[in-house]
Amino acid sequence: PLTILWFIFVFTVCLMPVPETPLNHVVNIDKFVHLGLWFVASLIIWWEYFRAPERWQPRQPLWLTLVLPASCSGLIELLQAYATTCRSGDWLDFLFNAAGVILAALFVRVFRSN
């Protein structure tokens, strides 16, 4: 449930016009926002995965925790490029999205092994 709410939030934020903020002058600030959004998205997926009853856990969690969020982030970039007029898709954004997903997986691996 939390994963779905977070994805709705991310899709909404990523498909609406970018507001003016005092941080707009910071170079590549949007890339780190993308990284953070997808880092949190992946952490939520991992958290819900570990909290789920074992019978609901897929045998290959990487599909759920890596492929799903990375695919959704790519879909958002495609929607920004081809279906909206207020945003433009950016493959560098996609790379930072994927980096957030991968960092979350690494974070979980380090802290789950301790």
C-alpha cells in the first residue's frame, strides 16, 4: 500500500510543471531529486517485501525491487517526452533514477547483512 501511494506521488510530481524555487540555481539539483525519489521508492518496496508474509514474497526480489522501479522511472521519462507539454524527458534523469534504485539495493544489502 505504501509503495502504491509513493508511486502515485512520484508520478504526480514528475508529470506536473516544475515550480520555481530558491534552489533552481543549483546545478543539476533535479538529478539528485530524481535519485532521492527513486531511492526512497526502492526502500519502501524493500521494506514492504521484508514485512510481507513469506508466501507473498517472490523468490527473485530483484525483479520487484530493481526492475519494477527502474521501469516505472523510464515510463515517466517517456511520458514526459511524448505525452506532456510541461516537462521533457531526459535520459540523464533516468540514469539518476536507476542510480537511486541501485543505491537502495546496496543500502539494504549492507544493513541486512549486519
